[in-house]
Amino acid sequence: MLMDPQQLRTFVSVVDHRSFSLAARALGYTQSAVSQHIAALEADLDTPLVTRRPVAPTEAGVRLLEHARPLLLRLDAARADIARLRQVHPGRLTLACTPGALTPAVAHAVVRLRTTSPRLAVSVRTCGRGEAVEAVLTGTADLALVDGAAAPSDPLPLPDAGPLTAFAIAQEPLAVLLPATHPLAGRPALRLADLAAARWIEAPDAAVPLSHLRAAAQTDGFGHQLAYAGGDMRGLGTLVAAGGGLTTAALPAARHVPGVAAVPISVPRIVHRVEVLQPRSSTGPAAELSDILRPSQ
Amino acid sequence: MLMDPQQLRTFVSVVDHRSFSLAARALGYTQSAVSQHIAALEADLDTPLVTRRPVAPTEAGVRLLEHARPLLLRLDAARADIARLRQVHPGRLTLACTPGALTPAVAHAVVRLRTTSPRLAVSVRTCGRGEAVEAVLTGTADLALVDGAAAPSDPLPLPDAGPLTAFAIAQEPLAVLLPATHPLAGRPALRLADLAAARWIEAPDAAVPLSHLRAAAQTDGFGHQLAYAGGDMRGLGTLVAAGGGLTTAALPAARHVPGVAAVPISVPRIVHRVEVLQPRSSTGPAAELSDILRPSQ
DNA sequence: CATCCAGTATCAGCAATACTGATGCTCATG
DNA sequence: CATGAGCATCAGTATTGCTGATACTGGATG
């Protein structure tokens, strides 16, 4: 078979596990089958894809990985898209939210939905941006709410792994979070470019990724020595207060963090933006919630 | 096999040909095999994908199509990406251009490249935006030049079917092309929104697609009764002069079209933009040309 | 209403394939 | 140089995927 998705899945698993045998265990194959999958791919593409001992992707393997992961995601997305057509009106609603997208307005909308549909089982989970997109695509979640930074009225730069409809439900000033003792903490506003050389915290799940800032400011910089994994925003605030580095947040949410000053960004024009992501044809409670959230025009 | 690419290819072909037998002919299978492919897909996804007599995609089939085409394109792109690592044709350079991207500057760059590499065989072909992207992804072309309209310094809205590097090589005022006898033809500048209700020509290959205008102007409108297929810009100008409708072009290129007035757009801020598209790791003459074209900073 | 025709579904049979389990080989390690 | 962890290879077998023949179906025709 030519570029069989199974083979691609095996290849990804081998790279992830850095081992043929472990990948085999994870996939429920024998080691022999995995070895043959990789050999078949390498024969098909006429180039080695992984080095053995240690097991690591070659240059060609890295290229293939860049395609294989989105490809497999899209296959799952296609399956989920079609499965959704039959699944009419379940009494469940699953939301995937990035932490910064779980605003009071969203919470109120959920509560309001529960008053009109009292028997509806709603579950909310916070996760990273990529996971949220993936969840909606694969049907793990009915709706996603993601936040990020962008120029006003620009869409968020999200990975495009399939057809999704997106619309913004909130745009608020983007603020820099600094320690309250920071020399710039008292300013009424700040220019982002002046902070490009500062020490930032890269917290891609709990805050706006630095890549968004670079893209919006159209400058380099925004380097970081401190990375913060996980989705807890309070802990991130604590790090900022302790001088671990700077981060950003929507202005309203950024106030009242102990030991932290929030200063809005004046230049460039950049906003904190919350978007709803849903499958192209969403029905049932997900569509209802999306209607509640959609800005009336 | 679960969602075999071959089956997807068969499915796409069946929909395109509106016939199992014709699709079989096109793919080199028997009609029986095609029937079994479709049956297998339908069994796997547990839903009918095409109606028979006449053969047409069901709702689920339409969904699957939305995924299947990009999926198959990406598979080819992955193969091409890896093939490029080994197979460099140093003596050949193939360019795919949208007509509006073939500016004098580009032509001069090609000529300049030929003076430094006199033995280089260069071939230029004009085609639509989608084809150009596809050509670079699948390795049919080494480099693509595409034009379109966008807000200043915004990237062009191109289909994302894989990793490509893109950069702009020209940004020029975008002009509306009107018949010289048109009441607005004498104006020094025009607001795009005032023309949203006008009659436009949709010429996605030869000019900026109306969808770009809608996106850039952030309004509806820009409807058309007249569609113009093909890549010839002169013919399009003739249609405009005859009162067939309006279109747009880069301001410098739009002057001196007989019977046509070119009026720059003042609001919103919108530009005609030419971008170079190339595979992530481009080498040889393609990289040289790309270096010549890249704006020095 | 009977017939025909174009086109899809189904079936049996065969060739190609994709697994498993056993074994061989290779490199890193002490 | 002995060892062992881990990848490659091979033979055997169950499964899959194709072809060619044939049955079936809905629409057109008179």
C-alpha cells in the first residue's frame, strides 16, 4: 500500500517512542510488523526515514513528520465530521477552553444555556490551543473557545487542519503583566516594541504565546528563559510577581492579580481576542450556545 | 483498510465523473473494484456517501469531499517534499505564476538569473492561484509567484495544504478598472465600499478574486453576473471596456489598457501584493531566483 | 405494459498483502 | 570478548483486494 495511513501512524509512533518495540506495544502490533512498516515507507519514498540506534528521524523523516501529523489529524477530523451528521441531539455538551478564553461572559452564557435546557449535561475542560482545535476537529469537544492576541479585527493565527467556522466573541485591550515593583509598572500605557528585549515567560497554554506577540508586533525579540507549562493562570501571575518575567493577558482579567501590575499596550494596535470554534455544521446545544455567544449585530 | 487513500481517491473520482464505470476507467480499475471501494468506505463510515442513479454525493459525501481533496493533495506534497531532498535539478527551473504576478520586476529577475547561469533551462507557466500552490507543493514547479489583494503587510489568503515559505516582493496600490466612459472614471481615488453594489467580473485566474475584496473590505457585496475563466488579462480588460463589469489590478499594470480607466482605491487600505511561494527548503536555481527577488532590507 | 439498456451490486476465485512467531544480526556496554 | 537489548529477516498463514462473470435495478422507449 502506498503511504498507508497505518504506516504513517506507525512512523509517528516510532519517532515519538524513539523505539520500534515500544511503538509496536503502543499500537498493538509485533515489533516485526513495525519494522516492516518502516521498511515499506522507506522503500516507497526511496530514502531512510529514521536512524536506528538511536532511533531518530532523518532529515527526510522530519519532513515526513511535518506532513504525517496533520494528515492523521485530518483523517480523524473527516471521520468525526461525518459521524456528527448522524448524531442528532445528545443531552451532552462538551466545551474545550483555553484558560484565557474562559471569561465571565462565557461562564454566564453557559449558565444561561443551562436555564433554558435544564437537563443538559455540560462539561468544560481547559487545555492548550492546539488541543482545543484538535478536540473540535475530532469531535472530542462540541465547541472550543480559544484566546490569543492579534491585530484588531484580524483572526487568530490558528493551525488549519480542517474546515472550522470561527468568530470572535470578545476583543479587549491587551495588557502586559509586570511585577508591581517594576519601574514601568506605573505607566498608563506601554509600547510593545520597548519590551521586545525584556525577559518574558513562554506560557503557551496559560497565556498568549510569544509567537503571537512577534507576529502582531512584526518584530523579533520576545525571547524567554522561563517556560511555563500547564493551564493555571494564577500560578503564572505568581511567577510574574516574583520577577520571573513578563507575560500578557486581557486587561480586565489582568487586574487584581496580587503583586502584579497590568499596563495596556498602546503600540502596535493589538488586542486580546476570544474566538469560538465549531464544526461547519453544528447543531443541538453546541449551536445554541454558539448563538448565545455570537455578538448580536 | 481504514480510510485508505486509494479509496478516497476512488471516491473523489466517482464524484467527479458522476459514474462508477467512468471513474474505474480513469483509475485503471474495474467497475467492480470501484463499487467495492465505495461500499467499503460507506461501511467504514456507516453512512451512504453517494446516491446512485444519478451518482451524486450525499450530505456526508460532501463533508468527506471537503477533507479528501486536501488530504490527497497533502499526501502528494509530502512525497514531493521528500523527493526534493534528493533530486535537485540544477539545470532546470520551473516557475508557476498567476498572470498578475508576472510583473516587469519578475521578468527582469528571471533575465538576470539567466545571465549569471546561462545554461539554465527556465520555464514559466501561468495558471490560477490554487494550481500555483499545488504545483509548488507537489514539486511540479520549483517556485510560484502569486498575486492578490490584502490589507497592507497582511499575507495573502492562500489555501494551507502544507508547509510553504512565502514572502512579498511587491506591494502596489490596488486600482479599480472601469470603462473609460464610466461616471466615476475621472475620479482621483475611490472608496471600495461605494462599489460593493456595482457589477463585477469574477475572474479568479486573471485578476484578484472577489473574495479577497470582500475579505479586505470586510463587507458583503461584490456580486457578479459575469465570470471570466482563463488567465488572459488583456481579454479581461476588453470586457471591462465594453461595460461587462468592474475588476481590479495593480495600479502600474492597470494603466494604458485601451478604453479602461484605472482609479486607485483609497478606503479601505488595501494593496495589490505579489508573493513568492517556495518549499521550506529550496535549493539550487530556485533559491537563487528567490534571493534575487527578495527585497533587500 | 413489455422491453431494452446503461449502469451498479454481488459473487467466486485467485493473486498479492500484511500480519505473527522464530531466528539472525548488530551495536553499545562493561 | 562476552552479553544483551533491540532491529532485521524469513517462512508460514490468514486476510485483503483485485478481476471477470453474472445478477439486479431504474429509467427510457414504443
